[in-house]
Amino acid sequence: MKATLTREEYKEFNFYVDFLKEKHDINIPHTVETVGDKFLVEILEDIDVNKLDNLLDIDNDMLYNTTQ
């Protein structure tokens, strides 16, 4: 899977990659190529993006509930 990201999106992508590794021991092998002011990110393995989204949603909900 490939995506072209802005600087802010790339920063967020890196945050989530690190978070998934730390909290769920999930590696997201990827490459990054700078294209002008954008970042071309390619995920190198077949990853279930829906599963990752669900994990991130659950963690965000838990974080939100503990801060209320």
C-alpha cells in the first residue's frame, strides 16, 4: 500500500507506528521517500488496516474515558 502524506500526516503516521509497536507489539515495515514537500510512504507487508484502525480507536476511547 502506498500513500502520499503531508508533513503533518507523516508525523501522525509515525506516532501511530510507534504506538502500535509499543502497546501492541505490531511492526509496520515501511519505506519513505521525500517528494518535494510530501512523503511517499509504502507499507511493505500485507497489513489488515481495519484491525489497526480498531486497535487505535479502542486505545483512543480508553484514553478519552480516563481523562474525563
